[in-house]
Amino acid sequence: MPTDIAADDPTVVPPAAPADGKGLETAPFSPAYTRYALWLLLGIYTINFLDRQVINILAEPIKKDLGLADWQLGLMSGLAFALFYTFLGLPIARLAEKRNRALIIGTSVAVWSGFTALCGSAQTFSQLLLYRIGVGVGEAGCTPPAHSLISDMVPREKRSSALAFYHMGTPIGSLLGLVFGGLVADAYGWRMAFLVAGVPGLIFAALAVFTLREPRKLIAAQAARAQALSATFGETLKHLMKTPTFGLVAAAAAVQAFVGYGHSPFTVSFFLRVHSAEVADLAKVVGGWFGWDLGPIGFMGLSLGIFSGVAGAGGAFFGGWLADRAARRDIGSIMTGPAIASLVSVPVYIAAVSLPSALGALIMLAISVFLGTIWYGPIYASAQSVAPAHMRATASAILVFIINLIGLGLGPLGVGILSDALNHAGLGSAEGVRWALILSTLIGVATFFCLWRVRKTLARDSIS
């Protein structure tokens, strides 16, 4: 039987189907507009991660300019951002259950972009910390409303790939943040890099406010039903707590986030400390190809952005595509690929930071990133599937709260503290950061066991 290629494209949405009585299950917009909305949300999430991650390529020059320790880098890029990002996500998600999600997203983009630009004016660690908190405040209003909006826009059978498509913004945004942040910092300094990173978000904020539609405004009957079914935060939390699948995917994602976010601020530092001579040589060679005066920071931004960004986007897309195909046979099997990938990524990453060659390390790191992003679509889709439509934004916010409090809040700080401890124990700054990365990677094995268990619980717990 011939296969319809469009069936595997997350931006191609079939016409509306009747609601099944479990939530807002119709496709409220035309396929063309839905494609536009998904692309716009991808662009917004790309800017989200560009502004969030650009600080990682700038970590070493900021450290030298402001005289910081590794734990301060971890605090600035992790916990300070994550505390406000995670806690504010909950009340914003409650607002998104009833209010205009497009307006919430657009306002949030404007706030975090403005604070990103302000980071370039910071003269002290305290000022930079305050501005990074502002970025976290703004970004808190993005993902929970976006998850809810996407889940209302697309049918259930395409949810994994649609959410994976949105979460391609993570590696793409990181790619752009590393590449442009590194190149701008090389040419004009780290302060200008923050300013350049903050400007594009204002354009996306306007597009969200003026062109992104709220489905509730167009589907009066369903909007009334959503109002009638509105749940309190306590009711939503109680429902999720008695749902084994949600607890397992939250634990798995939190561990993955701890490892991924924990490594991010120190990856460039690792290469500059462990492979400094080779990185300097590679920078001269690559710069010569293009006629650029390319320094180590610019080279690392360019190489990490391309190697890891492309691999991460490919892994996210592949994971969503694979999950949607698996779901046609058995909903629980959508976790088989992410479970195996999470296990294999552990030795691959350890190999990457153990190789004597910087170029070899970059290649192995790209493979690790590909494997480490396959879980995006399946995990977020699972969390949406075990929540009724009127609880989806809050369910997403609770999941994001757990992921970011543990992953973004504790990951960079934990790896930074471990790096400092190993440094002072006699390993030195280079080997200290290498072993901090290796040891923190080992906890990623726990993700495999959680996701393998979800294969047994997801079919029973899915309701929307």
C-alpha cells in the first residue's frame, strides 16, 4: 500500500475530526495556518534557547573579566535562572488554561529578550545575576502555554512529532547562540554578544501577539466546555501524582536535564582548558579558510554550534518521527527508542571527553547530542497524553518545573562545585572539569530504567 509522505510531517495537519469526549481534540485551524503556527513557535523557542544558552559560550571571558569561580558560573547560568523560571511557570500556566496563550507567549518573549540585552551592560556579578533572573522570569511564560497550544492544534496521533518539532528549538537555539555568540564575542567582546542575542526576540514577540491565534476564540462550544471542566491546581497535581507515567517521565527528563544543563556551561571551558593548543591551531586553520581572524572562543562557538546543533535538531526530529510511527502499533513502544538512546549516550559522552584529540571529541560529542535529544517529543507528548485537555498547560508547567529545578537549577551548580572540588584536590582546572563531566554523566543511566518502565504504563494512563 502506498505511503502518504505528509503523514510523517509534524507540520502537516489533517482536517478537523470530531471530539472524542476526552478533551479539545479537533484541529481548529486550516493545515496551512497550523503549519505557520508550528514554525512560528519553533522560531520563538529557538530564540528562547539562544538567549538562555548564549551565556555558555561567553563563560570564560565573563569569568576572566569579572573574576568569577566555576561555582559562580554555575549559579549564574543555572540556579539563579531556574528558580524564577520554574516557580513562575506554574502561575503563568494556570493563567494559560483560560486566557489568551498567544498574548502570554508574545509578552514573555519581549521580557526575556530585553533582559538578555541588559546582560551586556552588567559591571558586577550581582548585576549579571539579576539580569539573568529577569531572563528566567520572561522565559517562564513560553513552554507551558506553547505545549498546551500545540496539543490543541494537532491531533493526538501527531502530538509526539509536533512537540518534537517545537523542541528542535533547543539544539537550533543553542547552535545559534554558540555560533553567533562566539563570533560576536571574538570580534566585539562578550557584552556586544548579549545585545545581539536580545534583539531578534522583539520581532518574534510582535509576530506572536499579532499573528498567533488562540483556538478558544474560534471554537465557542469547546471553549465553554473547557471553562466548565476547568480544574484547580490541586486537582491537577492530585491527578498527576496518581499517574505512574507522569512520575516516571518527569524523573527521566529531570535526570537528562541535570546532565545536559550541567555540562553546557563547562563544555567550552573543557575544550579551552584541556585542548587549548589544538583549539588555537584549529581556529587559525578554519579562520584561514574564510579569511577571518578567528580566535578560540569564536572557533568553539562555530564548531560546537554546528556539530551539536545539527545533531541535536536531527535527534529531536528523529525521536518524534520514530515515536509517531511506533504509536501506530503500541503507544507504549514510543519510549523504546529514547530509552535505548539514553543508555548508549553515556559511554559515548565519556569517550568524547576522554579522547586526546579535540576534533575527535567534537565528533563524538555530536553523536552523544543526537542520542540525548531523541527523548524530547515522546516525553513531552506522554505528559500531555496523561492529562485531560483542561489540565494540559498546568501539567506541562509542573513537568517543566521538575525538569528545570533539578536540571537547570542544580545541574550547572553541581558540576561547577564538583569541578572546583576536584581542582582543589590536586587534579587542576583542566582535569577537574574533565572528571566533573565524566562523573555527572553516569547518573544518566537512571533515565533508561525510567523510560523502559513507561513502556508498560503509558497505554493504561493515556486519556487525551
